[in-house]
Amino acid sequence: MMEKNLTRREFLVGTGSFAAGAAVGAVLGGGVFGLLDVQAAETVAPPAPWKYVKLDPEVVRKKGWEMYWQGGCMKGAAGAIITELQEKVGFPYTMLPLEVFRYGSAGIGGWGTICGAANGAAYAMGLVLPNADISTLVSELLGWYSETALPTYKHDAYAKYPTTVQSVAGNPLCHTSVSKWCDASGLREDSDERKDRCAKITGDSAARAVELLNAYFDKTFAPVYKISAETESCRACHVTRMSDTLTKMECAPCHPNAHKK
Amino acid sequence: MMEKNLTRREFLVGTGSFAAGAAVGAVLGGGVFGLLDVQAAETVAPPAPWKYVKLDPEVVRKKGWEMYWQGGCMKGAAGAIITELQEKVGFPYTMLPLEVFRYGSAGIGGWGTICGAANGAAYAMGLVLPNADISTLVSELLGWYSETALPTYKHDAYAKYPTTVQSVAGNPLCHTSVSKWCDASGLREDSDERKDRCAKITGDSAARAVELLNAYFDKTFAPVYKISAETESCRACHVTRMSDTLTKMECAPCHPNAHKK
């Protein structure tokens, strides 16, 4: 099983076709300029960040809803943005696998950790942002996810069910997000309505990521998410003075009795 | 900004070099067989799942620790597995971007949601598993992460600090994992020892993913993670009967007073 396969480039070089190709380039006097360069370049990922062109959030919103039904929330959110960039930019986005994102469904393998819509949208943001700005932008996405009444009312033209109930997740976890919606709607997690709700939030998260990216590349991005005063009072000790934790999530929902007697 | 760029394949076809290349193939009588196929194939991602060859968990463990320092926990865990597959398989793993995984650092943009080491290792598992088995395998990874005393003692040959304190996260969240370790060690989140601890867990998570994948492809994989009896008693109502939530995480740590008066 531990075999060593050649890369396609190694294979081509080994069989002499690289040299043959070069000869062709010479014969055609530049008519195939770039052929070999392309071939070589396409065996390694281009350096980060990849080229971004502004996308239409509403196109991405609908596509996210659609792709949810083809592989879940993370595939839907990452896929909505990536397939748009495949159309608008092409290579190297065309090289990205999409089925892989099924891993993030239901908060990763059913665990209810990070919402797959947020996870997938954040992945797509990481593709196009300079390293120094990734954390700031994806943090803003998660802040938006936490405090926004979702899903939006923008899906009624195509969704299975009209949006009648919104809920505020309070944090970016699938578990919390789904539980809050079940509580607000009175509907079951295993209902088709819940899946439709998550499909909408898949589109909403991808659209929000695109709005943030468009603003960033327009140089109009400014963070708006603010940690609550209640949680900042916890952070003054636990993050700053004692430094015994790491999070931006609200403290009280999981630690309702902290410092109470 | 809404420009429409050609893909490289469209570019090549448009300039006639595809036809030129075909002519060369004919001239050389098969000597460059595959050249055009390769060129076309390398503009789109091959179908999932991608080829896996068994990897050495100990090689991946060390590489995960090393790559943590080059871009964080998610990049380290995904990158340790992907770069090994780049060496052992080559294309298409060589096409995968790695800087993107910086988005998952510190539980995604500092939010402390899913541990980036688990998120990155799960991504890598999603690349090579059939769709029907992704959830089962990544769920097992998250179960292992939740109940295992980490980091392992297998990094002392190269880590900055010897492993003297282990902790059990209890769930796969960065926030909980880091908090438990700070509590057990008495050390700060913003310490270099904490980063070294997370670098080790990056390697451990990647190594565990490889152990699970090796077993899967050897047809010896069997899930061992069991949800606790206490949490199963919650799930009997909240997941099965009422279906008002979605998670596999332990309930009591965040809901200590559920059903208490």
C-alpha cells in the first residue's frame, strides 16, 4: 500500500513528452506559448491568496440553498462561493474538491460543533484573503451568525417552505442554532422544515461571507460585531488577567451559575 | 470587478493549441500519449474520493507538530496529512491550497468553536472516504478527541517542552479543550507552553485520523466511541422522542441544572 506514485509532471518529464512539447513550441514559433508553463503550473496549487472577483450575494444565497440538498450545509456554503468563482475566475478554483465538505454536516459528523454553513463559508473566505486578515474577517462572519435572526426572508421564491420563524443562535454552534430554532418554531430537528431552514442558513452564510469579501476588496470593510458587556466582564479576568480560556462565545448560556453562590 | 476570465483550458482551446497539441500527438505516433488528457484533467478536480495510501501515523504526528508553527492548528493537521499524500500520491493532492486552513485557528477566527486540529484532520478524512462513510469516521475522530488524555507523550524528541500535563477536553471544542488544559496545568492560554501543547495535539489529531483511515482501508475499522449513559438518558427524550436538538456532545457540562429544581 505504501507505493510511491509519480506526479503527472514527473510522469511527463520521465517519458520525454516535456521535451517533445518544447519542440512543438519551437516548431509553431510561439503559437502555443504558455503550454508547458500551464502544464507545470497545474500540478501545484498557486500561492495564496487566490484571485477574488466580487460576487453577487443574492446569486450565492440561492445557490447555497440549492447545494445544501446536494451534500449538506458545509458543502453548500463553501460550494456556492467556490462554484461561482469557478465560473468567474476558473482555474485554480476548478481544482477544488467539493464532496470533501460533507465532513462538516451537522456540526461535523453529527456532533453539533461549528455550524457547517459557517465552517464552509469561512473556508471560502480563507482562500481569497491575505493571511493577516483571515481571522478578522471570519471572526466577523461568526459574530454575524451568532446575533442575527436567521434564516433571512430572502428565500421564499424557491424554498420548500416560507420562512415563518426566525431565531438567534447566540453562538456559531450547530447544536445551539438548531436547538434555538426548534424551540422557537415548535418543529422537530428531524423534520423536513428544519432541513429547509438549514438550507436557507447555508445560503445566508455564504451570502454574508460574500458581502464581507466584497466590502473588504472595496476597502469599505469595518468590523461591527461587538462582544456583549456581560461577556466582556468575564473576559476582563478570564481572558486578559488570568488567561485561562480562549473563546469569543457568550459565557452565560453554558455557565449560568458562574460566581453565584 | 465582475470580469469573466477564461479557464486555462478555454484559453488553450481558444488559441488553437489544443488542436496543435493533438497534431503533435499524431506526429509522434503516441509518444506523447496522454498529454492532452492530462492537460484537460488538470483543470478540474478528479471525482471523490481521492486515492489514499496508508500513511505512517508517527510521521504525520511529528509533521503536524511542525506545521502548527507555520499556520496554526487546522493548517497543521490538514497539512500534515495532505503533504504526506502529496509525496506518496502526488496529483491531485499537489493542487490543494494549505494557507486557507488558517481560518480554523483558535476554533475559527478566535471563537473557540471546533478545535482546528480536529477540523483539519476531518477535512483530510473527507478527501479520501466515500460519501457514505465520512460522517461515521469523522464522528469517531471527534469522539476520540473528546475522551482522550491529550497531548500524547510521543512528542518529547522534538517539542519545545516535555509533556508533563495531559487533560481530557470532554468535547471537541477549542474553548473547552484549552480551558481544561489551563486548569490542569496552571499555565496561561497566552503562554508558549499552551501553543506547544496545541501543536502536539495538532500532530496527535492528524495521527489519529491516519490510524482510522488505515484501519478503514484495511477493513478493520470499528467504531469504539460510546456516548455516556448520562447523556444517552438526555438523548432518549431530546434527540429521539422530542427531537428538539442535534449534538453528540456531553449535555451536563453546559446544562448542569437541567431538570433540577
